[in-house]
Amino acid sequence: MNDMCISGCFVREIDEIDGDDVEAYGGKAAGLARMARAGIPIPPAIVIGTDAYGAFQAEGGRVPSPMAAEIRRSLASLERKTGRAFASDTDPLMVSVRSGAAISMPGMMDTILNLGLTANSALALAGRTGKAGFVLDSWIRFWRMYADTVLDLDDDDLLEAMQGPIERAQTEPTAATFADLEAAILAHLRDEGAEVTADPHDQLVQTVAAVFRSWNSPRAKAYREHHHIADTLGTAVTIQAMVFGNADADSGTGVAFTRDPNDGTKRLYG
């Protein structure tokens, strides 16, 4: 199988990578690639390989401009496959951004969910689905994770400060209340000293940087030292279209294992 870049050298489509090359793409992306190869339907995804982590480190812990531009261009692959547009005001594409090392390090690195909403796109999604509560929950969950993971701020403080604007948006989901909520979030984060924008494209690049940084978080370094995992491996980053288990009574999510985690028995467990 040929590994094909989408628009450069760092970002590749999941169904075009070698699913056996976990060192290049991390365990998460490699597993998705094997599932796709086996004909299992998966939400569309792209992966930023571990070579990009090396470039990030060489840039002094910053996403190089060419890589950032490639990440933005590569979203077209997810848009084409989902029929949605990232940050669209009509039918927005939301993505998750997850770490993916060659050796599993559960819970040690960072993840962001529900990235891709603005006040306009959140309102459009609420109107299209008729589920303003679900959309607001998803949007606020994103901002809490972004504040904590990317900005290193207290997400509980953010939630507490936003109670009034959130309640007004829930009670009366209009362009004005959604815009007020977004403005209040940005104002609070900026008052805390953060440089923050409502543009999902910028948020995506900053989130990728945060996931790369989490490779060297104290907990990740301690985990690797305990399990004798090399610090030089680095992490890949998987960007995948969101699916939701809480959209309505007919949606759900779960976890399945090929072995029973209690005793190692080789049987499907979930």
C-alpha cells in the first residue's frame, strides 16, 4: 500500500497509509487504517505522522507555517467524504484531535473533541437538528477542553462564568444569544491572559500543537519512564470527523475489545 500525502509531506488520509507502520502513524491511526482495509466503516480521518512531531520540535515547539497550511488544506478530504464543510454556517463538520503514539499510553496525552463550531455554525446546527441543548453541550464541551488543554486555564472557572450566557442561549437560541455567548467566552479567556480566536482553522492548528506538547507532559514522561518507552518516538495526531452518542435516543457509542481486559481471554468484550 502506498502512503500518499494529501497536499504535502506531513498529512495523509487514513485509508492510504500502511496500517502496520505504527511508528510512522501511531497506534490509533494504524488501527483505523486496518479497520478501513477490512471494510469496516469508520468516520473519515486524516493523520499527521510522527515525522511532523520531529519538525514541530525542530521549530522550537511550534507548528511550522508549511505544516499549518497543509493541515488546513487537508480538511478538504474530510469535507468531501462527509458532505459537510468545516466551520460552515449551514452544516458544519466537527472533528476530534487525538494523540497517537506507536506504543499505547492510555490517558497520558491530550484530546480535543467537537472542534469546528462558531456562534453562526452552532446556531445553524441547532436550527437544523432542532436540538439546541445538544449543540450547546457540544460547543461548551469543546471550549472547556480547549481552555484546559490548549490554553492551560481552569475550565471549571470558564463554565461557572458562562452560566448566564449559556442559560440565555438555551432558553432563547437566537443569533444574538449565541453571539453573546461566544463573545463572553472569548472575553473571559482573554481576561485570563490567553491569545484566543473564534476561528476554528486557527483553533485546529493550536490544538495540534497542544497534542504534540502533551508528549512531554510530566505524566506522559513518568509513564514512559515506568514502562521503559523511548522518549524519542514522538506522537502522531489523528484528526477525525466527529460522531455523537448523545445526539438523541437513537444514537450511542461504546468500546469493544478483542480480549477480556479482566483476564486476557481472547473473546469479544464490550
